[in-house]
Amino acid sequence: MKSGLSFLVAARRCEIDELDQLGRTSELVGTIGRLVHALQRERGLSNVLLASQGRRFAAQRSVQVGECIRLEHEVRAGFDGLQAEARRLGSGTRLFSRIAWVLPGLDALPVLRRRVGALEIGVADASAAFAKLIAGLLAVVFEAADGATDPEISRLLAAMFNFMQGKEFAGQERACGAAAFAAGVDDGTRQQQWLQLIAAQERCFHVFTEFAGPVLATLWQESQPGEETAELERLRRAAITTAPGEPLDSELSTVWFDCCSLRIDAMKAIEDRLASDLRALCDRKITEARAEADANEALLDQVAGTEGTSAFFDDIAPQPPTVKAYGHQLERSVLDMLQEQSQRLQAMSDELDAVRAGLNERKLVERAKGLLMAHRRMTEEEAHKMLRQTAMNQNRRLVDVAESVLSMADFLPGTS
Amino acid sequence: MKSGLSFLVAARRCEIDELDQLGRTSELVGTIGRLVHALQRERGLSNVLLASQGRRFAAQRSVQVGECIRLEHEVRAGFDGLQAEARRLGSGTRLFSRIAWVLPGLDALPVLRRRVGALEIGVADASAAFAKLIAGLLAVVFEAADGATDPEISRLLAAMFNFMQGKEFAGQERACGAAAFAAGVDDGTRQQQWLQLIAAQERCFHVFTEFAGPVLATLWQESQPGEETAELERLRRAAITTAPGEPLDSELSTVWFDCCSLRIDAMKAIEDRLASDLRALCDRKITEARAEADANEALLDQVAGTEGTSAFFDDIAPQPPTVKAYGHQLERSVLDMLQEQSQRLQAMSDELDAVRAGLNERKLVERAKGLLMAHRRMTEEEAHKMLRQTAMNQNRRLVDVAESVLSMADFLPGTS
């Protein structure tokens, strides 16, 4: 029969396995970040190609497609690696479901690209298709953050997810603005959508700074220099405060696009830094856990030869001093180690709860969408559109609308 | 490169692995329940042996010790099985730490028994020693419930944990009352402790009925017949409302013990039913998940030969009807299956959150204890005693005191 200490060692080994797994997942999150960035660029170039009737960016788009295909292979290899390695992944069921959902999107890319190349699809639809695919990739990152069992790593993954999501909103804003300037006119609906995209970005970056810690938060602030931000805000104001239907300077289309691209590229640098911090953190954690496991195993060897002296009940009914020999001291030090381990796990569990609460906002929106899909027979796309539209119309945050939907669940048709 | 459907299959396999693991853990929880019951009886017999200066129950105790040793072997074998099987257990780190903590307690039992047999230890200390060991075993059950990833199973495990905890409070009440009647007098402190034990039982059984569902709740009510309950309440009232220092009828000691034992044995029947329900539920879940995995794999074989038609973007930019061939239909049914899986996981995750919230009360108490241990350099025993004493003095629930302690964390000495 195995001893308590051997279970302490087993607990440590589980922890190391989990950390190894988290290391691999974090690596994959970095790769997904690079693919998302490349797809965001491909979306931008495709938009301009479509808007210019195939006259502009054809060559750049070809190059970019090549880059996307290369990164797609890396991401797919990462997915396959997870499936091959993980006999049991911490949150395997959910992570694999997210991956299962996004892969048909990657499979569908060649057809989408062919249709873009043949100018068979509109700018808005092409943008929406890329956005759907990117949302699927971000959902994998979200699941990785939500399934992480180490609070520090979970915190950085949550920072990463929020940053990537904020960057995606920035990418959507670039497309939205480019379309408005290129059209030479804006309308009320697009202006509302634009404002929502700005607010959504700000919320994401706010959560990011909360989770990422002061160093990265400062880097993030410094990466957005005053002049560029001023330029961005000036262009935003120009487009959004112009009365719907009034002319916009269509020459500003390129200025806008470049200004946004500069900003998004700066975000990429932060994202890369986040990814490398994440790798370093995983490595450090694994090294620490291994060292502690070694120390436990050494103690295990030492204890193996000694006889138990039932120190367990000492605080209730101490035994006479005669038994307090070497074995007894050793046993006490094992009990102390167990106590310490249990306190550490408690503290970790508390912190994990706190990090997951920070991911809650997204869960509320997902849950409200699920409810609408189930009870109003909507597709995910339609449910999301409905929530967003309601948020726009009522000038409320998406998450607040989601909460209202959930609290009204009993009044929805089809609810039993 | 693997397809989305193969990840769906992988997600199902993870789910089946988790269910298999939960099945084993649930089996172990049943075994722990039997050991706890046997230890509760051994505690009772040991108390009487000690109180009667070795004159009563010596033979019965010997038999009971044999039964405990047999069950202890079963539990240890179950622990070892978990360690051998689980390369990665859902919550392996925490579950193994709990097991590591309780094993030195089982190791220390022979010495405790020798001291009881030699009448070297007082009734109160012997009781407290058994209570500490039982608390350690219940902590393993708690962790199993908290780490479960299937909400229905988690719900039954939570019902089981609360029932076992309630039964343990009933056992402590039996010991407390037996000591009071045997002494022929009661005091204010013991009366307070007694009232706390009654309230704690009621809370546990309340949570149990919430989680166990109507069938078990009815069985539970029926298992406590009116006359016996009336007898119990009469004895409780007699002891607790007698002014401290006034004489108690010491003849009632046996009546009290038998009345409580009848009640606790009836609890055992409910606990056995819970354990067998748990096994049946795990079996059913595993069968269901296997059937669904087979269906997925059959579809996977069917799809393998067909070419992708990028149905993924259909809701955004539908393709011309010419491509809507057989492969396209198949692809849509895969996407529908993914959608359904994702909704199911979401619903499961929501329900798990609800079940875990029900386990929260215990976590608050554990956390408050940890805080006291860290900042006031107390042992776990002392921290628990302090919380319980404060609850008694202020006539508040333990969980409320724990919450106050946590909210005052910043004012505790030694906090940075």
C-alpha cells in the first residue's frame, strides 16, 4: 500500500503534467495569434481588392495568402500535437470541441479565397467570413485560458485572449472605417457599429491591463504614441460626427487604413511579448515544480526506512516524549509539508476563481446567444447580430443586454 | 492534418475518459462511506470502553476493529488504483493532496488503538482523534465532488458529501450526548456545542435534499419515523434545557446511544442507496457517451471520402445551389452536430457552476481556517476550534463567522 508522501509526489507529478500541457497550449496560443494577425491582414487586403474591382493589392494579397497558409499549417500541426499528446487534457472536451468547430472554417478558406479572387463576393460578406473564422480561433484561445489550472498562467492567458480580442475589434474598426471613407459617405447604422467597436476595444484592453501586470500595461501605453492616437481620434471624430448622408473625404480612406495598420502592427509587438512572457512563465513554473518534486522524492526515500510514529494525532493527544525520535521528527516534517501544500492549493484555487470571474463577461454573451439560438431557432450569427443590434439601439453594453436576455429567459417562447 | 470531426471524436473520447475516471472515483467514495461508518462505530465503542474503565464493549470493539481494518484495506487499494490508473486525473493534484493528508492518519490508527486498549487516552481525545481522521476522509469525498466534470454526477457526489458530513455530525452528537448522560450532568459549553451539532446536521441534510432529488429526499424522510424522532427530540430537550450543573438521569445514557445508533444505521441505508445510484448514473452516462462517440465515428468514416464544400461560411455568403451536393449536406450535418455539442457543453458548464456554488459554504470555512493558520500561527485544529467557539459565543452559523473572518483579513496581524 502506498504512503501519504507517495501521493504528495503523485500530486506534484499531476501538477507537472498539467504545466507541461499548459506550456504546449500556450505555445499554440502564440501560433494562433500569428495566424489571426496574418488573416486580419489578408482580410484588409481582400477588402481593398474587392472594393477596387481587383485593381489594387492583388500581388500583396497573393503574398499574404502564402503567409497565411504557412501559419495555418503551424496551427494545424499544433492542434494535431494536442490530440496526439493529450490522453487526458485538463479541459480536453471543451478545447477539442472548439478546435472541431474552427477546422471546417480553415477547410473552407480556399473556396472563400477563390471567390474573393474572382470578385464573386461583396466586401461586407468577405469581411464577415474572415471575422467568423477569427472568432472561432479566438474561442480556442478563450477555452485555453478558461481551462488553465495554474492561476498565474491563466492570468496571462486571459490577458492574451482579451488583447487578441481587442486587436480583432481594432481590425474590424479598420475595415468599417475604410469602407465608410471609401464610400465617401457614412450612415447612422455604421456610425453606431463603429462606436460599439471602439467601446468593445477599450473594454478588452482594460481587462488586458488588469491581468497583464504593470510592465506590459506600460509597454502597451508606450506603444500607442500621442501623435498617432491624436490622428486616429481626429479621423474617428470626422467620420462619426458627420451627419449621416453628408459627404466624407474619400481621400482619407488610405490615411485611415495606414493609421489603423500602424496601430495594429504595434499591437502585434505587444502580443509577441505576451506570448514570450507566457512561454517563460511556463518554463519557470515547470522548473520550480520539478525541483519541489525532487525534494519530495528525496524525503520519500529517507522516510522509507523509518517506522511510523503516528504524529498525525499529536495536536490532539501528544504521545510521551520517549517516542519523539528521529522518525517522529521526519514524520512531522512530512505533515508540515502536506499542510503547506494544501494551503498553496487553496490559495491557487482562490486566485483561479478570481481570474475566471474576469472571463465571465464573455461567458454571459455566449450563454445569451445559446438561449436565443435554442428558443428562437436562430443561427449563432443571427443571435449575435440581434444582441449587438439591441445594444446599439438601446446604447447599452453587449454584456448588459446579454444579462437582460438571460434574466428574461422564462419569458422567451418555447421555454418549458 | 486532422479534420474537425476527428476533434469532435477526440472531445468525446476525453469525455468518456473523464466519465470512466468519475466512475472509479464514485466507487471509491462508496468505499470511503463504509469505512467512515465503521470508524464511527469504533469511536462509539471506544468511548464506552474508555468511560467504563475497560469493562464494557471490549469484545465488540475487537470485532469492529477487524471490520475497520478490512475496509481500510479496500480504501487504500482504491487510492492506489487511482494513482496507478490516472496519468492525468481531472483534479489529480488536489485529490492526491487530500489523500496524502489522510494516509498518515490511517497509519497512526494502530498506535491510537493500542492507547485506547491500554486506557492511556481520555474519551474526549479519542473522540477528537477519530473525528480528525474522518474529517480527512470526508475531505477526499469533497474534492471528488468538487473536481467532477459532469454536472449530474457532481450533483450526486455533492449530495453524498453533505449526507456523509451530516451523518458525521450525528455521530459526534451521539458521542457528545452519551458523555453528558454518562456524566449525569451537563455544562453550558457542551450544551452550546450540542446545539451547534444539531444545526450543522440540519444544514447538511438540507443541502443533501436539494442535490439528491425528490426520490432520495422522500426515502430520507421515511427513514426517520415519527416515534423515533420524537424520542430523540425528547432526549435532546431533556439534556439541553436542564440548567447546567443540575443532575441528568445517567440511566438514559444507553437509551440515548441506542436511539442515536438506530438513526445513524438508517442513514447508512440511505448512503448505500446514494452510492448505488451514483454507480448506476456513471454507468448510464458512460454507455450514452460511447453510443454517441460511435455515431460520430461512423459519420467520420462516411465523410472521409467526400470533398469539403466550405459550408462553414454558408450563413454569411451562401454559395450557388450547384455545389449543394451530397458532400455539402453531410458537411452541414457535421456543423450542426458541432453546434449541438457546443450548446451541450455550455449547458453542462452552467450547471456545474451551480453545483459548485452549493459546495461553496465549506470552501469559505476552509479558507477562513487557512487564513487563521497563516496569520495567527495556529494548527488546523486550533483554527477550527476558534471558528466554532466564536460561532457558539455569538450564536451565529459557522459559515457566517468564516465570512466575517475573511472580510476582516486586512486587519489580521502579520498580513502584508
